[in-house]
Amino acid sequence: MNQPIINDRTAQLLKQLIQRLHFIDRKSGFVGEAS
């Protein structure tokens, strides 16, 4: 019964979200896409 709480796909999405949040935070709350 050692099933992971989140699967790989969800983990990847969370990582992308965290990276975007850090990017937005660096821009002082400016929401924009990289490049």
C-alpha cells in the first residue's frame, strides 16, 4: 500500500507551476511568458 500520492505527470505540472511562480515573483508580480 505504498502508492505515491501524486503521479509523475502531476509532479511535472507542479514543478512547472512552481517555476512560473518564481518567474512571476522575480518580475515583481508582472505576469508574462518567457521569450
